[in-house]
Amino acid sequence: MSVLTQPAPRNARETSAFAGGIAALATGQLYALQHPFALDGRVSSYPASARGYSVANSYLLTQSDAAMLIDTGFGKDEPVIRAQIESLIAPGLPLSLFPLRLNEFMSINNVETFAGHFNVETCYTSNVDAALWFDFGAKANGRSVLESMKVTAVARADTIQLGTKGRAIDVMQAPIRLIATRWLYDRATRTLFSSDMFTHVWRARAEGPWIVTDADDATSMRDVRSFLLNTRYWWLEGAPTDSIRRGIADIFDKCDVETIAPGYGCILHGRKVVARHAELLDEILKALDKSVAVSRYVDRDEER
């Protein structure tokens, strides 16, 4: 698997800061469309004390006869993401959309715009009333675009096909989640799309790098534990985590994962890195289980 980062296309929106880029995780098959944002205490996906930069990730899976976009990105990045997609697929190529978190702008913000601009074949969701979830556009005909878009409902455990050449994408309910969330596994590139989990690595600079390899993996157990307890997973301390651990372990037992591709934060690339971060998460969940930890009230401004 090659890892190559290139800047955003020249026709993308001009900006004085790094505007993101395209990371080729598997040339001709899988690309990460990455757009950094500052951590200044206002981003609820990260601890209030976190400083530096993280990155919003959309993923484009490509074939000669079809493509799929996993998460559509923030509205502020729409012109750049649109240009990135146009640089990677042929005009008119059938494109499917799969927002993994129906409740979050980072995942769904550009569904309507892309449905009106690209040849969107279907939008995969767990809810069939997509027009009610994705109506963020300013155009008067935005609702009609969404209502005419084909929506394909997926189950909590499902397999979908990309194109006509047998590329299977496994769909699963996220074993650890706060909101309704799906994880995906692409068998062709051995990539697990983990949505809002494994999002715990950020950087000091907007330029990244946004891919963690074995050569630069300095993440500690303390880092991951603090990240979980100071973000949306604050409730884990004293929770029954055994079932969560079993659900996560089952996925890694069934899927041959070489890359973990989160919805935001650094991508984890390489078998050693994947195994290490999965083990870190498991050890932390074990130590937070209600059998050994006590649940307590946590003040809004308290960090653990």
C-alpha cells in the first residue's frame, strides 16, 4: 500500500493556511481527502486543553466503473472537496455517498451539494428519510434534490458492492459509540473506516503529517485514556465495557486490518500500528470497566 500526499487541486478555494490534500492510501482504489482545523478549546471532539491541529477526513473509494465517498466533510471545505473528487474520478462516473454519522456536520454537511453536482447513484444510510437529515443547502430547490436522491438503507450488519467487479464493503454497527454510527471495512485495501473512534492523534502543525506509521508512533496509553475521558466517551469510566471490548475484538478477529481510517484525526497505517492502537484501546477499556472503576459525576470543565 502506497502512502502519497499531494496538495489540494489548483482550482480549489484559495486560503492563506494549508487547505488540505489528497493522501493516496491505495493508488487507484482509496484516497483520503483531508482538511485541517485548529484545536483552540472550541472543538468538542477534542479535550478543551488540546492545542494544535486535527484533520477532517473524507474517503474516496474508486473503481473504473464506480466510486464511493465516505463522509462528505464540513460545508466550509465543500469547494476544495468537490475539486478533489473531480480530480480523481471521470465526469459522470456513478458515485455513492455513505455518511457514517447522521448527527454530525463533519459527516453529512455536503450531501445535498454533492447530490446536485455529481452523478450520485445512491446514498447509504440507516434511515430512509434522508431529505430530513441532509437539508443544509441554501438553494430553494435543495429539498427536491434530496427527495429525488435514491436512498439505500443498510442494516447493522450488511455487505454492499462497489461497482460491478466484486469489491465488497462490509457494514457494521460501531461497537463503541455515543450516537448512531456505522463502521465500514474495505476488503480490497484492508481498511477499517472507524468514524469517531481511533481519532485520538493530532499534530502541532496544520501541515501534519496526517498518517501515523510505525516509524513515528509515539502515542501512549495515557494519551488515549485522556482523549476518551475528555471527549464524547467521558461516560466510559465505571461503565460495563466488557461487551464493548468483545465487539471490538470480534471485528479485528474477522477483518484483516492494515489501515484504520477515522473520520477525523490521523490515519493509522501498518499492521504494527493498528495492532498497537487496538491493544491500547482494549487495555484502557478493561481498566475502566465497572468491576474495577467507579462511575462518578464529572464537572463540565474537569479533565481526567
